[in-house]
Amino acid sequence: MAGERIPSQMLKGILEGAILLIIRQGEIYGYALHEKLSTLGFGDIPEGTIYPLLLKMQRNKQIIGVRHPSTTGPDRKYYHLSAAGEQDAALFAQQWTQLAAAMDQLTQGGHPK
């Protein structure tokens, strides 16, 4: 099973929360965010999925984008969390913990721990 692609429908529901949690760890630009998701095991998410989601999150005032000069090319837009984004990240982490515990129970035969 390791290395298999995660279905896009399954990722769709958690990708925004995952992005919030990554940005919560420190300011990051889009391509580095894409690479981090891949490194963490989310698979090869099309860049065409990430950038529209970042724009949506900016419109929703969850993240703030700031351009910084790059030594290797054009300026890069780095993202950090707003206060609302910080609250959304904390809520997502709490909800994910609850969901993961429920799924662990289910995959272990459905018996509460």
C-alpha cells in the first residue's frame, strides 16, 4: 500500500487543513509547500490544485502573502497565517485528532480503546 496515490476526493477534504498546519510551522512559498506535502506522503498533488487553494485561503483571510526577493529568480510570495488562520489551524488539528482516533478504532476492528 505504501507509495500508492491517495485519491483526490479523499485529499480534497483535508488539503486546506494540511496547508494551514504547514504554514503554521513557518512562512513558506507555494513551490516549497508543494514539495513539503509530497515529502510528508501526500503524493504528487498537481500545482494547479495548490495555487487556487492558496488564493482562496487568502481571500478568506486565513493566510497572508508577502513578496520577498529571491536570489535564484523572480520574487517569491511567502505565506503566513493570519489570526483567523491560526484559529482555523488549531480547530482543524483538534478535529483531525478526533477523526484519526475514530478511524483507528474502526480499522482495528471497531472496538473502542
